[in-house]
Amino acid sequence: MSEKAEIFIKGGEELERSGKFINPNVTDLRKWDANLLGKFKPKYYSSIQQCQFCAFGPCDLSKNRRGACGMRLNPQMAREALVMAIAGSSSFIARACELNETIIKEHTYFAALNSDANSTIFINLLCGYKPETTGDLKKALRYANEQIVHLISATHMGQEPSDFDFNSKIFHAGMLSLLAMEIYEILKKISGKNEGVDTNKSDTESGAADKNKGVVLIIGEHVPNIDKFDSDTAFEIFEINTGNASDFYNKINESNVVVIGEGNVRTDIIEKAKKSSIPVIAASDRNLAGLADLSCLSADKIFKKLISKEISGCYIKDGEKLADVVKMCALGKKETDKNSGIMPCADVIKKTEECINCGPCSKACPVNLNNRLLIDKTTSTESRNADADAFTLEENDILIVLGDANFPNGAQELAEILEEFLNRNFLIFAAGDVVISIAESALFEKHKNLINMGSLSAGIHIIEKVIETAGKNPGKSPAGNFDEIAEDIANRVGLVAVFWGASTQENFAVSQGLMRMGIPVIFGQQGIKYRRELRGDIIIDYSRDDYNGNYNEVLKKISPKNLSFPHLCIAAKTKEEAMLLIPKMVFRNFDSEDVRRKKISRYIEIYRKYAADKTKEIPDDIKNFVRSEKDIPEAYKNSIQK
């Protein structure tokens, strides 16, 4: 025990410290947050102007009223956003902790991480050391857990009253999510899960699954030991995140057993699977789904209970036992279906590659089959991480596309946005469920400057490269230097993140971490439901933002730096609005005159193509990006008056 405790505290090779903040607490980066929040002020969208946090309420906060504790609406909205960010960040942290404990149990504290220097750069940045074993990671995880507890305590009634400080804490929670993402990616490499960033996901549409095999449907993240038999020829393993409800239910019907992890898992899985007599096994204590804990029983006994329909599902804590039960259920259910005379859908559907989704076949179908199931396809989203190393970030404007596929107007809008900027030589990285939608548009095959990073957590790899780029300045080590690295990114790296299909708290937390790093974020239409933007056109006097309305001495020192991009976070309501925002978000203070001319030309070209007002050839805000006459492109010198 003493040996483990020593490793827990030591944490690996300590790096030379050049910054002030190792394991920064809530207040350490508050001054940097003030630079961001001094320029980009929150705009809230409150659908319910009430506070229901405690038994004094509900309190009506409309028309600038105060609640029973003195809270006004804006700080309450910020508190709700903090809870959302904490939930998203905690999901990543808990996942990393669970996987780390699983690996330590199997391989001891001394399992080598087998990671290069860049794959631990965020740990270096925040925690000031380079982990070499799984035991070393516990130090960073302990830091993350301590900070999350501190943050959630600030949401208690009668604690934090400040709009400004709530937003600073939101950034802090988001930063922790990036740390946990990096740790999780390191651990995935050790566990052999997806080789770090590979996410070979397949749609389990009819015909995609081989009905001669046991079909296992995995929903959510972190299902231990499944990788131990995913190469077994007797099984088909499908990993999905829930999207369209009808498609999702059809995928359940195609499977022999459903395994649920945590994160992005629909809450009605048990109900739908039970109707189809599909056994469900929970693999995470963060998503027990009301199922009985049968971890104490043998794999054989659990299997008999499931296959006999004595129970509809169960929770199994032990990863080895989980894998054994899943194997038995997948093969046993397949044989049961075969003996009962159930004919697989693939045998009764005429598959065609010429389906145009017109619909008459669905209307005429006697079993109300979804016509989309007629298309036999497997969507491969194999990541191309190796290609990412072939590009130099300093020479490109960068677009990071992250998050889910929550598109109210379909995926075509995103494809059109990406196509526009791919053709303009943007370097675009995609991570998360959104890559499946992008893959369906065939953009990965058409454009070498579109890189699939894999799962959402794998998006941290491009952030690592951004940190590496920003840290190249002489004498600037990442260790303890978050604020200086973030300032360098905000001033030098032409980068914007887009969450076009954002839906979850994880997406929200990651976006806040990126903002704290000086990376502006654009949400799609659904992003407005996060109820908060950070915009450069909002006026708020934070100097009077405290409980009694008195002047806050701490915030007298706010003197926000003049960053070139117009907003830190904004939700684009239309595809055209996003088209106009992206070129503006990559302006940076340290752009050379040649680079600035190219960016201004590109913005004007896109404005003429997508702006609603076709009578204007030059956007009204172009002067915000012209520093001197040397920045004005030759073709527009007569049109732009500095």
C-alpha cells in the first residue's frame, strides 16, 4: 500500500517549470479569464426565468427581480451553465478514472503508457509532469477530481453570486474536460481500444450485420474487455451513439444482445429492447438503468437468467465476466431465433444500390419497415490520424469540427460548409459522432485536407498539436504556462472550432475548455439551447458584478486585450451565417500583412456569395480587420476606406 501511495503522489517525471501555475485552482487563471470575459460578454437565453435550486423557491427572476437568496437571473443562468459544464467534464473524468483502475487491476501500477511526448502535452501543461505509467496518471486524475468537487460546491445556494466568476468557473470545468480527454486517449492505447483514435463504426442497418454471427450492439463509451473478442469470427460487434430514434430502435432489433456503457445513451433502451426480447447488459455504474446487479453470480447463471427471459437485463461489474456473458448471450440468442423460425430481415428484403428513398415501398410494406433499411451499406469512419502529422499548423487556417450529429436541417448543410472551406485550403479536423455524417458525404475521399481524428475524446490530439505550435516560442515550456500558451494561441493560430450538431453536456464542456485556450467556437442552430453565448458586441460592466452591487476591487484590474476575432462563442442560426462567421473567426493579431490581405480577400468573397444583402459588395465590419492600408488587398483598395 505504501508503494502505491508513493506513486500516487510522485506522478512521474517532473518537467522544468517555466510558468506560475502547476495544478491551477479556480482562482489561478482568473486574470486570463478576465481578459477573455472583459472583451466577450455573456448573452443568455432563458426559456424559464425562475430559479428552482433550493426549497426557498421557485423564485421568479424575471424583470430583474431577486430570488430569496438575492440571486438575479444572469448569475442564475451562469450557474446553470456551470452545472452543465461540470456534468460534461465529470463524464470524461469518470471514464478516465474507471479505465485507469481497470488497467491497473489487470497490469499493475507500472504498466507503461507507451506514449510519445506530444500525447501527454496537456498533462505537462496543467500538472507539470510527464507520466510514464498508469500509476503516474492518478496524480492528474486526483487533481481533476479535486477541482470538480470544488466547482460543484460553488453551485450551492448561498455560495457564488457573481456572473463573472461563474463564467470563469465554467472555463475551469471545460479545461478539466480536455485534461480528462487526453488521459482517456492515453489509456485507450494501452487497453487496445480503438488504438487511440480509430473509430471503425458501422451502421447496423439490415444487411450490414451478418445474421450467421452473434450480433453485439454496444451503445456508449467504455465497455471493458469487449475488445478481447471483437476479432472473433463468430461475432459482429457494432458500436454506436444514439441518433435518430427510429433508426436507433431498428438497430436494437438487429442485435442479439445490447451492452450499454455511459455517455450518449438513450434512456428508453431497456423499454425498447424488452419489447424485442433483446437482453441488455449494463457495463458502467454511471448508467445502471435500474437493472439488477448480478456481479456476484457466475457467468453461466447470469446467462441462463437472461436467455430464459427471467430478467430483461442486468449490471455486471467484472469486465471478464461481462465479456463471457455477452459472448454466451450473442450466440445463444442467435440460436434461439434460428430455432424459433424467425427469419433475418436481410433474407426478406431485396437490397438495392439504386434506392432513391422515394417512399412507396415503405407505405406498401405489410410490416411497416423503414424504407431506409433497404439500403445495404456499411459506413466506415476509419480515422486518418497519420495524415494529420503531414500538415504544419502555422501555414494553414484551421477548422475543428467536433460533437454530435444533432442537425435540425440534416447533414447536408454541414457538408456544404466544409466543402466551401476545404476548397479554400482550410485544414479541417473532425472528431466525434459528426464524422459519421461527414463520411456519408464522401468528403474524406475527395479532400486530403479533411482529417478524421475519430471519437470526440480523440479531438484532443489536434489541441496537443496546437499547444505544441504555440509553445515553440523561445523559452516557453508548456509546464505551468497555460495562460501564456492560451494567449499565444489567441493571437497567433488561425483556428476556430465548430460544434454544428452539438447536443450533450460533454460537447458544452469541451467547447468551454477550447474557449479558455483562446479558441473561438461556433455552435450550430441547436447550440442556442445551451442558453449562453460569449459575444464581442455585448456591454456588461463586470466592475459592478457582485452580491451587493458594490464596486468589486478585484475586477478593477480588468483590461481586456484586443483580440482580432469578433466573438468567443456564438450560435449560427443558418448555414449562411456560419459561412460568414468562420472567415472572421480566424483573424489573429499577429497575422503578417500578406496573411491578413488573404484573409480579408477571402472574407469579402464569402460575403458576396452568402450575405443576404446582395446590394453590398463590402461587409460593414471589414474595417474591424484592417490595421493599416498595407492590409488592404490591391483589388479592394478603392472599395475599402480606412
